[in-house]
Amino acid sequence: MRLALILSGLVLLLVPSAQAGQRQTGEQEHKKVKTQNCKGAKKAIVFYRMSTWNMQDQLETARSVTRHPERWVKGCDYLNWIAKRWQKGSRQLFKTLEHLHDPKTAICHVFQRYCTQALAVSECESGKSTHAHNGQYRGLFQMGSSERRIFGHGSTAIEQARAAKRYFDRSGRDWSPWSCKPY
């Protein structure tokens, strides 16, 4: 009889602890899912922040400043919101970069107030073609080998426009180095 009471007491003691174990497991799973969401948000923030900064470097614009996600003590909802903001900004910059492969857009982006003059020179020199070449002269603005070595050059319209702008600025912002003039 005594043994039966002891065994029934053990069974009663084991049942609540098994249920408590199930509760802990459920709570642990909830915390695990919540933590995974935060990890995903942090990874998204880091990814979109780095891609945004990379594109800003390509556009030669100032980097946007933010705090590191490791320092944030806010909840997952806040981190998800921040990740979506970085994603939106990154997508907008990507659209801008995508348009800059077009020579006209790239030239106007780089030369700004000298846009119409630069477009006229580029049209005359290369027909606005990044692949144009004539002897040692290459690109949108038909820059020679020594000018390309000094001011840079690239395969894309934006790189070629930047090199020509550096040359244009160095020459006193007139079109004397080019045989084609905008006026």
C-alpha cells in the first residue's frame, strides 16, 4: 500500500513536470522563431546597407549614416522596419545606376550645368557611343591614351563621363582639348 502511494505520488510529480517541459519547449520555440526573425532583419539591414553604400560609392555621393544593428536594443518589429527602409533606398539607387548606363543620362548626371555642351561634344566626337575608337582615341569623348592614363577611363558611360569631366575641369572648363566644340 505504501509502495502504491509512493508510486502514485511519483506519477503525479512526473505528469506536471512533463507538462512544464512541454510548456518550456513551446516557449523556447516561440523565442527561437522570434530570434530568427530578428536575425533575418539584421542580415537584411547589413545586406541592404552595404549594397546602398556600394552604389553610393559608384555614384560618388555621400554615404548615408546609420547606427550598427548590433547596438540597437529595439524589438524585431523595429529592425524589420529599418530593413525595409534600407531595401527601399537600395532599390531607388539601383534604378538610378541602371539609368546611368545610358550615355545621355550619364553625361548629364556628371556634367550637370554643362550637360548640353557635353552632349554636343560627345555627339560630335563619338556619336554618343562608349565603344567608339579612332586610333588611340576611345570612348564617348575620344580621349587619347595619355589622357586616359591621367584622368581615367572605363567601359561604362558613367566612367567615361567622369574621366572627361576631370579633364574638362583641369583644362579650365572650356572645350579646348577637344576638336569638336559645343558652340
